[in-house]
Amino acid sequence: MTTAVKDAPRSRRLRLPDRIAEQPALAVSCRDLTKEFGQLDTRVQVLRGIDLEVYAGELTLLVGPSGCGKTTLLSVLAGLLEPTAGEVTVLGTRLSGLSGRQVVKFRQENIGFVFQQYNLLPALTAAENVAVPLLIAGQPRRPAIDRARVLLQDLGLEKRTEALPSQLSGGQQQRVAIARALIHEPRLVVCDEPTAALDSQSGQVVMELLRRIALQPDRAVLVVTHDSRVFDFGDRLVHIEDGRIVRVETNNAR
């Protein structure tokens, strides 16, 4: 015997929203992250229980005074340092579940690095420096160099592709470093003080390039900086003091 179920009264029916707002994809997350250096009496705790989420399609700034743990946090999130405790997940992959060799491979395939000191190879041209990640990955030299030239053109360096690093200004070298970080189309770009060695105008140009070239709906950009001149470029500002996140600000103007 079956029982007929009558429709609920119209006034009591659940109403679904016409459109569910899409949430940005989570690119990086860490939970209760700590990092210590040294042993016993010399032990120093640099990160103290960090909880953080970084979203794709956003430029996130890690800000705070020198020595607060910004660069250490960036290094742990990028797989350059192992945490003392806590979990780090990058692009859906839990880093602690990977071997050392797997972490290196994961970084090569998924993460682009922009360093304060540029780290360009002095004997290579701008195009050759940019092509290095592709060459390391085993791609043929000529197509890799051609692809590097195209990217340098996008960054306004079409006339400097054959120049050596010593023949470039600081701002131009930083653009080459950005191109090298982006050449393999990483889903996470991490930058350590990218404007620290630049004047105000060059720093503004670099941050504009990071937003225009590096930032994509499926790509996150994470920048360590204490340069307050570039704070307006961030979608989120994560303030760090003494190894702890003290507040997170959202730039509503973006």
C-alpha cells in the first residue's frame, strides 16, 4: 500500500537562489603552520600557528616589518622549506605527502618564482634567461627561445631580448625575472620583495605588470613586501607580526 505525498503548501516550499555566487578557487592553504630553526637552547620559532588561504584570481600581499616571518612563510608555502608542524596544501596537493624529488618536480611544473635579486645568469641574454625553465624541462632550444622573445615583447622589452643582464636597468632585469617566472605558465606565482631594489616609478610598473600579465582567473600571485607604496595593488593584505597573522584586509576597491 502506497501513501500519496501531497505537494507542500506554496508558502512553505523552499526557494532556491536564482544564481549561486561562484567562490574563487583555493590555491594555497595552511593550517596551524609553525617553523623553527636551531636546536635546544638556540631554537627560534619564526612562524607561530599560521592559518592562511590564498585564492586563485587574486594578488595576495604578505606585509609586515623585516624579520616578522614573511619570507619564511613564503618559502614554506612554495615548498622551499619544510614546516616544523602543520599542513600546507598547494593547488590541491598536500606537500607533506610528497617526497623530496616530487616536491622539486611539483615546483618546476606549478610555481613561478620572482626574487628580489633577480638571479639572472650573467652570460645569457634576456631571452635565454627567460627560456631557462623550459630548457630545464627538456623543451627544444629554438622554440623555447622564440617563446621567451614573445613574452618579453608583452613586457615591453622587445628591443632588449638579446641584451645581457649587465646591459639592463634594474627595472628591466626585474621584468626579465618576471618573464622567466611566467614562461612555463605556472598556476602559482610567488614574489619575494619584487620592488625593494627599485625606485617608486619602476616599482609601480612591476606591480602593474604582475597584475596584468601574471594574474589570471586560474592563477594566484603571492607577494612578500614591506613596501607600502604597492599596497593598493593587492586584493588581500595579510599583516604579519612576530610570526603570526594579526589581520587580513580585503581591498574593496578592486
